[in-house]
Amino acid sequence: MKLKSISLSQKVFFLILICIACSILFSFFFLHFLYKDLYLNSIRESVIYQGENTASHYHYGSLNEEIIEKIHWFNIVSEYEVIVVDTYDELQEYFPYQIGQEALISSEDKKILSQGNHILKEGYVKEFDRNIVGAMFPIHSETELIGIVYIYVPLAAMQEVFEGSIPILLFTGTIFFIILLIIVNRIRHSLFKPLTEMQVLSGEVAKGKYSSRLQITSSDEVGQLAEAFNLMSSSLEEQEKRKKEFLTNVVHELRTPLTYIGGYTQALKQQLYSSKEEADSYLTTIEKETDRLNKIVHDLIELNYLEEDFYVLDQEPIAMAQLLYDTIDLFKIRLAQHKIQYKTTVQEDVIIVGDIKRMEQVLYNVIDNAIKYSPLHSEVLIDLGTNYNMMVLTVTNKGHVIDNEDIQRIGERFFRTDKARSRSTGGSGLGLSIVKQIVTLHNGTFSIASDHQTGTVVTIRIPLLFEENT
């Protein structure tokens, strides 16, 4: 079975099995350590201690009745066996067994004992059917070896050592297993239930259904993932809504000029006019609607072009005061026709770094919008100045107040505050989208505020030239 084909749930299950196996192995080695190192070492130390203590009674190299009684009593009450003999042959008679298939005393052992050192002997004894640990201690007079003390103890098997703790181990192991099972089950439930739901909802999102949401029950990584999934679904739902609205607006904007063009073309083709002047008016309408259609297509292409990541501005210093004056001059005839007054407050030394054609486009669109939505005999205020290290341009008109909901959406493609999309105001709703994108490319900000007292105020902020910042 390939690793890629294993589900996450199975991987977690195998991981738990591996952890349990490692725990069991660790427990085995730990028990083995307790037996081999702790238990055996304690027996060795005890044998040596008892042997040295017994040998120390032979102060004068004689075996009196008192010592014999003590040794006899010790053999009865203790698990240790003590043998005191005068010669090696006697020791062989008292303990005629092999330890680990070797004789009890070798010639090398005799040399060590003759030097006054003790010998530790341990190994398997067939007659006892178990291992023993023993030690020999020499008894010396002033001139020679006069006796040997041999003390040994049969070792308990490992299961005998831990026989008393087996019920405790079984009880605690069972409790541990139950607790572990409950914890693993809860973790598995909390981990995989959201993931399973996420898998189901992902299929719904793939089909275009964005309304479903995951229920967040935890604040861990899985809960954060579910929250991110819900946020993604909300974003996709909003984008889908905007997409449908965008397509509706595109159809609406294109259908109107196409309807006029198609209708008047049929009228001219079927000669449904009474005079040459009427036919010329039809052609004029067709020309205007064609220009309108071309402008919509041009604005869409330009906006997409500006939104591309690799678009680069033609950077150069721009004297904003002169650019503003030149742009205002383009609207003097329209201002006079609409009987609209304009007032300017301009700081002459405002210089930024940017694309002069694009900034002219920004000024033109903003002023054009202000004039377009201003009533007759009203006033447009244009202010150019600085605030800290930013250029600040404000254009204010006294047109109708924009709702807060609409202000948040100004700058979206085809969005217009004129819900009726009246042909008298014209426009496709793309102008401010282009303005907003150009300002963003200049590392600036675009904002709109509107109330009954002040009117509608468009504010553009763009960083000043470096020398100006300094």
C-alpha cells in the first residue's frame, strides 16, 4: 500500500500504534534495566557486605562455638547461604556444583584469595535451575591462609522479582489505555470531523455554492483552518455577487448603444425617415453611440492594463499647480454653459513624482465628475495643498448627497450612484475606477465624503517629491 493512498485518519491510527509499540518496548527495556542493573547490583553489594561482615568475626583465626551459632542462625533467617571451611577441598565438598559450566575455584582464584582479596562468582547452576551470585573471602593468620568464607544467594527469576507489582501494572495499564483511548477518540473526532465537513463543502464550493459555512468548535489549527475556509467562502460568495453584478452592468452599458445603433441602422436601411435632416440626425445618433461604445471598451482595456502587476509608470517630476490650471482650462466652456462657478486654492510649489499623462487623466476625471453632478448655478471648489509629506487635492461639489453604502463602492467597475443610469449624466462608471487605480499606482489614496452641509468631497493624497519631503 502506497503512502499517498493512505488517508489522514489511517496515518494517525498507524502513528498511535507506533507510539504504543515504542512505549511497550521502552517499558520492556526499562524493566530489564531494573532487573539487570538495579536488582543484580543490589544483590552483589549485599553479598559482599555480608561476606566481609562474616569474615571479620575471625579475629584470631579460630572458629569458636559463638561464631558457629551466629552462622547457623544467619543461614536459617536469611536467604543467603554461608559456608566456612578450612581448605579448598572442604569447600568443594560443601558446594560440589559448577557455576556457568566452570569449577567453583580455579587456580587463578586461589592466587587471588592467597593475596587477601575476595572473589565474586556468579552464573547459572544446573542443580538449582537458576543463577546465583556468590563471593569468597579468605581468612588469614599472621603467616598463612587458614580458612575460606563462601556466601551465595540464588537469584529470583524476573517474573518473581516483579510478581508483586504485576497486578498494579495491569490495573494502571488498563486505566492508562482507557484514558488514552478516550483522549485519542476525542482528538480524532475534533480533528477529522471539521476536515470531513470541509471536504464536503469544498465540493459545494467547486459547484458554485458559496452559502454554506463550517461550524467552528475549537481555536486550534483545525479551527483556524475552518475559519479561513469560511472566510474564503464568504469572499468567493461576494466575488460571485460582484461578478454577476459586473456582467449585468456590462450588458446594460453595451445594450443601450447597441440598441440605438441597431434601431437607427434599420431605420436608415428601410428609409423610415421623412427628410434628409431626420436621416442625418439618425446618423449623428449612431455616431455618438458608437463613440460611447468605443469609450466603454477603451476604458475596460485601460483599467485591465493598469491593474496588471507589471505595469510601470513613466516617472518624472510634476508641477501639480500648472497641470491643474491646464486641466481647468479644458472645462471653462462647460462651466459657463452649466452656469457653474469654480474657486481654486492652489499652493504653487507642490511637486510629485509620477506619470504626467496619468495624473492629467486623474484631474480630468475628478473635475469632470464634479461638474457633471453639480446643479445649475452651483459652485465647484478645487483645493491643492500639502499635509506633512503628502500632496492633498480636494474637489468639492454641491450635487446630491451620496449614501454611505454607495461611498464604499465608488471605484468599482460600472458602479454609479445614479441608480437609473440616466443618459443625461452619461458615463459608464469606469472613470473613477481608473482614477483610483492610477492613484494607487502612485502610492496614494483616494477617498470620498458626502453630507448635506459640505457636499461631496473627493480627496486624493500622493507622496511629494523626495526633496519636498526633506
